[in-house]
Amino acid sequence: MTMWRWMWYGFLLVPLLFLALFFLYPLLAIFDLSLRPDNSWNLSGFTQIVTSAYYRDTLIFTIWQAVLSTVLTIGLALPGAYVFTRFDFPAKSFLLSIATLPFVLPTVVVATAFSALIGARGIVNQVLMSLFSLETAPIQLERTLSIILIVHVFYNYSIALRMITSYWANQSTRIEDAARVLGANGWRIWWHVRLPMLRPAILASAILVFIFTFTSFGVVLILGGIQFATLEVQIYYQALNVFNLPLAAALSLLQIAVMFAMMLIYTRLQRRISSVDLQSTRQIARKPKTPFERLFLIVNLGTMIVFLFTPLLALIYRSLVREGAFTLEYYTALTSNTRNSVLFAPAIEAIGNSLQFAIITTIAALLLGVLTAYLIAGKGINRTVSRWLDPLFMLPLATSAVTLGFGFIIALDTPPLDLRSSVWLIPIAHTLVAIPFVVRSILPALRSIPLHVKESAAILGAPPHRIWWSIDLPLLSRGLIVGATFAFTVSMGEFGASLFVARPNTPTMPIVIFRLLGQPGATNYGQALAMSSLLMLVSAASFIAIERIRSAGIGEF
Amino acid sequence: MRLRLFVITLILVFLSGGVIVAQDDDVTLILVTHDSFSVSEDVLANFEAATGITVEILRAGDGGQVVNQAILTAGNPLGDVLFGVDNTFLSRALNADIFIPYESPLLENVDEQFILDEAHRVTPIDYGDVCLNYDIAYFEENALPVPESLMDLTLPEYRGLLVVENPAISSPGLAFLIATIAEFGTPEDDDENDYTYLDFWTDLIANDALVTDSWSTAYFGNFTQGSEDGVYPLVVSYASSPPFTYNEETDIVTTASIVASGMCFRQVEFAGILDGTENEDAARLFIDFMLSVEFQEDVPFQMFVFPVNSEAQLPALFAEYAQIPFEPAEVDYAAIEANRDNWIAAWTETVLGR
């Protein structure tokens, strides 16, 4: 019994070690080099930030757009989550899986999709102009805050949808039924029953969406145009182009400080819920009965499909059509090395590389993420310690990729840890970003497991691993799938510092896309779109496979 | 005479290569470079076969990032040879003292204008001009003459036609900004001229020029010949871009560059041997290889730039459709590094009205 316990504690230390070695150490190294060159402090960066109205405005805008994006995302995802929790309809789990697709696409490509749809010359405007015989395009969203928000929602909708749905799936409807019997209906049930009940999941997804949009880079740069800049954009500029490391470090620390403040608010709001009533999903979801329910279902799904999938379809369409005629030339071009370049990677090799990194990342992030969640939620661990551990593991998400990339090359530079040019640095960087997704996906469910159930099992003589297998795992399974899906997506979409480290010739699908978009010529552009379509296809197939693993392997509650 | 000397050095180079093969069969040379680097398989294979050196290629980001990484890892470099520092970042690299000097005998065939460092800490390899590209059909259909000077771009007939890149984060964007600085000067200059580059940019923005984040967004998102969504027939791109708009069926290119005096900025890319390398001999061979006619003739189609070796022939498509400006803007490379931040800050303030 005690041996078990000590082994368990040992396991719990693994994610801490991982974080310390591959994240905190490089981060501290680059901060040290930036703020204390030649062993004396250089705090000029902070002075610049404090005295400049420009950085204050940038900070305010960065927070403001992140708050708006988060509120919009959660607001739109809630009715969606309701539909997915309460109703049975065809292709439900398929739809839920592929809702994550936008998340893997590089921003340049998504920007293309949106301008093909709602740009000045986009399809929607052309239709509207010919319908109402208008002179100018009625929808003019280019380079406005609106388009930034729309695309942020497009990217993050699935985070909120999937995290809330996975939590809600096992929440009993009994309190709701009771409230209804007592005469509550409509908004009262939402306000007094559902929202409080869903608070852990709503907050968990909100904090992720906030941090994600707070550090937004590509969306703001490409779609917002030059008048908008987030802190992340400033860090990128100062670190790479000006090479003003003290200022870049100060801005990075400011970013981290804001994230810590948000996490503090989050932990405050996320009070433990004393009693949670769990119920099997099979009793919760049913077919829509009344015409109103059917309408609600159709409107919700319709909006979701139009909003999420038309931009993706626009991309696929463009990858298959050249000058009005159907063609596969962009796809075949992806497999032939026309320029005979030594660095050419045929599509299949890029797909292979991407899949390998994504699988390694998913497994590593799941193992480390689950341990992290137990570490944070654990009994036996001091509440204050766990309150600090939580934001610590969220840090990689809020740390500028440029900063961390520099940290890697100066910190991990001596054998046996000379990983600077190692292929392993890529899955390591991906895993760092993926862990917060796994943790946030399972933590609400983990905290809601009633202690008395586990105690009863222990009293009845079940050993710890048996309790975990029969009680924890089934209750966590939905969260695990969501976490695994996002870990996979993070890696496929090439998030994080891996773009900023020197890499040997192991091109992934997004890297090939970036490279193609850096060269003139219609064929390169078409090939980039074709590769993006393949990226979606491979990801969709993987999501479905991940979902299969669950229904085949792990029990459901 | 010169030719004979060249042949002798080449033979010596290959002999020394042979010596290395004899001494050590598995020298691995690491080339640190940016994401745009490329070389033909057979060209690199010939080098490896002739010298017995295995070449590994490490890539990350753009030229600026490669230089920054090299500075951060000074003394314990990521590789042996760095390729991809250009004249806008050269001064930063030289000040940080990250290179071992090496004077390649092949520099003989390289024009003086490209040899910016007299101490030969870096060796020029290629150059490319950042120029405006225009949509030929648009200008023909609208019977519009092509602008002949930067100042022309502020005229009403070119209103809303030009898309440029943000110099703060885009390398061609910065190159174009430098061209405007060379043309109009800065407020700090002592001369009588009171129309500075900032006034020019005020007029350019007032004339509805669009500023985008990157070359990709400008070219593929907004240029009429780059994508179906584009509405701007003028774009800041490279003099080497037009050959890539060549259409085999119609046998025409759809774009051309404007190479009028002072309208382009020349980017020269350099290679250097990184201080701290354990393979200095192999690194020297590699620098020679990069200046060799074989590699130099490979450069246009792999990296969309021009060879500095005057012996190298241009591919037919390049010779026909890629114009080379005779009088690109001239700005001292040391001045670029010294003033980059100020120029960009003032530009940002002007363009954004902050």
C-alpha cells in the first residue's frame, strides 16, 4: 500500500521535471541573458513599456480583443453544447470530431478561405451584389476588428464546444427536472441551473480561449492589418527584427503576468462544487420531440456547419479548380520534385512526418497531462502549492514562441542535453503546448468525481489501480478524448516554438504550406491549398480514429 | 593568366578535398540557413562525392532569425557554415564577431559591388532586387503608363493600386522602405530638402496604398496576378518574380518588374564560416562550392535570386523575363543596422498616425 503511494508520488513528479527541464530552464536562461547581460541588470525594457503610451494601448487592445473573442466563443458554443448533449441525431460524433478541423489550419490559409468567402470579391458579396444590383460590396470586413473576432471564434469554437459537451454529457438532468416541476423554465433554468452546473467546464474552456486569443499573432497581423497589434506581434518584432532582447523579455513577462492574473481570477471562480450528480449519457440524450426542439436543433447545427465548414469547403474547392475547370494538377505537383531540390519532400513524406510528431505528442501529452491533472487536483498536496502549479503548467501557452525558441538554443546546448538541432525538440515543443489542453479537458471531470464512490470501492476491498480503472477512467474518458484530439491538433497545426528552432530536414505539412506560400507562381499557391486540404483530410481521419479508440477500448459511463 | 590561376586553385581545392577524404572519411558539415534555402540534389551530391564531406542542412525562419540565433550561440555554434545573412542584417552579424575570415579564390569572378566586408568574414553568394511588380494586362487595359519613379506612386492615377509589406516584420517591406529613404532622405539629414521619406509615405498612404504583414499576404492575397481575390495591380516583390508567372500554353508572363532608377533595393546574401567550428577546412571548401559556377547556376531556380559569379549563366526564362535594375537604391549597410529601429518607429508613427 505504501509502496504504491510512493510510486504514485514519483510519477506525479515526472510532469514537473519535464516542465522544469524543457520549459522553465530555457525560459529563465533567455530572460537571464536578456535582462542581465554581463551580470548587471538591464531593465530598460520595462522603462520603455511603462513610459510609452504605445505599449499601454497595445496591452489594452490585446486584452480587449481577447475578452470579446472569449465571450463570443463561449456564447455561441453553449447552445451548440446543449444540442450535442441532450439530443440524439445522425452523424453526431462525426460532426463533433470534425468541428476541431479549423484548429489545424495555418492562419495564412484560413485568411485565404475567408477572403474567398466574404472578401470584397468573395462569393457572398458577389451573390449579394447581383441579387440586389449593388454597385459596391455590401460586406466590407477586411482589416476590421470584426473580422479578427469572427476568425477567432472560427478557430476557438471547437475548444469551448468540445470541452463543455464532454463535461455536460455525464451531468444529471434531475435538478433541472426538479426545477421544471417547481415551475422554472426557459432562461431561469439556464441561469439558475445549467450555467452554475457547467461553470467548471465553461471557465476551463474560457481560460484556454482567452490565452489563445490573447497571444494571437497571425490572425491579427494578416486579417487585422497594420493598425492592430497584439503584445505577441511586438515581441516578435523586437526579438527578431530589432534584436532588442531586454524589451522583448519585458514584453514576454508582461504577457505572462496577465496570464497569471487571469488564472488567479479563474481559480477564484472555480470553487469546488460540493455535490455533483452524475448520470449515464444514455439517459440524458434523446431524440428531439417537439417542433420547437427540432427547430432549435436544426438552427444550431445549421449555423455551426455554415460557419465552420463553408470556409473549409472554399479551400478545398480552390485546390481542385483552375480557371473554372476541375483539375488535380496541384495534388500531382505535390508529389513531383520539378525543381529537383535536395530539400523537396513529397506529400507522403510530409504527411508521415506530421503524423509521427502528432502521435508522439499526443501520447506524451496524455501521459503527462493526466499526471499533471492529478497533481493539481490531488489530495495530499497543499492547496497553495496546487494553486501555483496550475498556472505554471498553463505558461507554455502564454509564452511567446519566439522567446521560447531562443531559450531552447541557448539553454539546451551542452551534451548530453544538446537538443538544439535534434528532431526531438519538435515533439517536445508541441507537448509543452498540448499539456494545458489535456489538463483543462479532464480537470473539471476529475474534480467532479464524488469522493464517497471511491471510498466505498476502497472499503469493499478494491485496490487503487482497480478503482482508477473502473471509476476514474470511465468518467474521464470523454475529457481524455477531447484532450487527445487537441494535443494531436496542436502538433498537426505546428503551434508553438518549434517553428522558431533550427530543424533538420523533416518537413511537416504546415512547413510545406509555408514554404509554398513563400514563392511566386499560381502553381505554388494551388499546391499550398492542396496541401491544406490534405492536412484537413488527414486530421479528420485521425480525429475519427481517436474517437474509435475510445468506443472500442474504454468504457463509458 | 587569371584563368590559369583560377584553374590551378580549383585543382588545389579539389586536391585538398581529396586529402580530407584520405584523412577522415566521415566529415559532416552542418549548414545553418533560412527557410528559403534550396539546392539541386545532383549539385550537392557532386560536392559530397568530390570532397567526401556529408552536408547536413539546418533551417529556421528568415535571414534575421538565422543571424540572431548565430549571435546567441556564438562560440558554440549550431553548425559550421552560415548562409543567408543579407546586407540589412550584415552589420549586426559583423559586430557580434561570429565569423572566421576566409578569402575564397573564386571571389575573383565576383563584382566589387558585392564584396561589402574587406576582411572577408562573409562571402557574397547571391543577390536579388526588391522592386515593384505590376499586372501587365491591367495597365494595358486601362491605358495607364507604368510609374517611372517612386514619386509617381503618389499621383492620383495610381490611387488604390499599390500593396506594400510592413517593414517592421517583412524583409521585402524593409527593402522597399530603405529604397524610399535613399530617394527622399530622412528628417535627420542636413540637406536643404524638406520632403523626407516620411512625407512620401504620408502621401502614399493618402493615395490608398495598402500595407500588409507579409509578402505572401501582399502577393497571394491582394495582388491581381497573385490570386482571384486580389484588387491591387502593383505589388512590392522581387525582380525575379515575373518568370514564375510564365504560362506555357500562352507563352507569356503576366507580370513584369519596374526597374527604373532608384525604385529597387538590392539585397545581397552572404555566407560565412562560424567561429567555433571544428571543420574549418571543410567549411572553406563549402564556401568555394557555393561560389562555383555549378552552384551559382543552380541558384536562380532554387532560391529565385541571381548569382554573384559573373561566369555563371542565367537560365533562359530568367534571362528573358527577370529584369535587373541598373541603378538600385544605395544605402550603406552599417547605416541600416544603426537606424533600422528609428526608421521603422518613425514610419509606424507616420503610417498609423500614432
